[in-house]
Amino acid sequence: MKTTFYKYQGTGNDFVMIDDRAGDFPASQKLIASLCHRRFGIGSDGLILLQNAEGYDFRMVYYNADGGEGSMCGNGGRCVVRFAHDLGLFTEKTSFIAVDGPHEASVDNEVIRLKMSPVAGIEGHESYDFMNTGSPHYVTYVDNVKEADVIDTGKDIRYGPIYGPIGGTNVNFVEVLEENHLSVRTYERGVEDETYSCGTGVTACALSAHVREGWLGPITVETIGGTLEVDFDEPFSGSFDDIFLIGPAIQVFKGEVEV
């Protein structure tokens, strides 16, 4: 059958969107991987189904580019909020459910302000930090992020002896530009490559910088695909709430595809 799809991007992190409120999209790992393929499919970092959810405006179901169902995706969350807004499901504010629990968001022109899940703690190590911001993230600091070997080093850490046996991790390389200002590049598991931007990764880097540098939010983060902001509260030491990922998300095009 033919189905309508929509392509959205948030700071270069791009997603195929499907309005699956009827619940009839034939989701399978093979199909989703083929749709996300950049040579033989539509091409994207992931695919998101927008479904009905009792008590919420919608449900977000996220799949990685390899076709496997993924953990929370921050930029995907901002993009699905824009998609829901474009579909007329809400006007200014929304609440939805994702794999990591409920989320709230608001739309102001091009900017989506997405509330992320609370972060209970950060594992601080000498050369890196590790935390879960809806997805697991390894954060390491470099002098020049443009020269970082993101793919090879990212693979080594993602599949290495510490994180490989527990499902792997996303890997972020961070350069401090100035106070409250970072530049970040990310190797994403599931995509198994560097992406233009990673929302949960940007969030992790901002929280890490707060712990290491003492910065308060909002913290500005540069990615290959554009600029994001992260704001947050720290009601208890090392515990974060009211975390917001802030930035643009837009529709690129729509079309039909055989599934």
C-alpha cells in the first residue's frame, strides 16, 4: 500500500514522520531501515510514528536508522512536536508520551521548547562524564572539536568493553568556546555514524558543563546543523529537572511511498 510521509529536520537531524493515528502502519525493522536508507530510501537519521495515546495529545514512537526501536531522541521529539502542530493537534502547548515517559512542549514561531526527562545523576570520571538524558551519553572534552576523530573513536567507545556489553552508548566530543557556550559533535548509536546534531547529546553536554564549569542555564550549544539551547534547574546536587531543549524544527517536504 502507499502511505504519506513527511520529512522534518531539527538542526540537521532529520526524520521521516508518519501519521499513524489509524494504527495501520506495517512497522518492521526491514521496512524502516529501507525507508531511512540515504541511497535506496527517503533518507533520514530515524523514523517517527505519531500515534494516539489516551490522556495525551499523541504518542511518539521512535526508530533508529537501522530499523530498531530506539530510546528517546531529543531533536526527534522537537520535530514530532512541530509535526503535531502542523497537523492541528494543538495550538501553543502540548503533552505527549514517549518511550522514556511523558513530555511537555511549546511552539513559538520556528522555535520548539521541549521538556526532557529528569536526570537523576551524572557519573563523573577523570576524562569523561556519563549519564542518561533519555538515551545514554558519554561526554568527553577536546581542545579542537573540528579535529576530533568522531567516527573511529566513537565506535571504539560505543562497542568497547565498558559500554558495548550493556547496549552501547552515544559519544559526544565537546569544545568549550567561552562561558556558557559549547561546540559539540556526536557519534550516534543506531545511526552508527556522526549526525549533524543530537538533542539528548546536546542536553548531556550542557549538564556536564554545568557540573565541571559551574555554568547556569541557558547554555548555548553549536552543532554541525545549527544552534540549540539547554535550560535546566538543579533542585538537588547532581539531580536535574525542568530540563528544556530549545531550537528550531521545520518540515522539509512530504510525499508518498510504497510500504
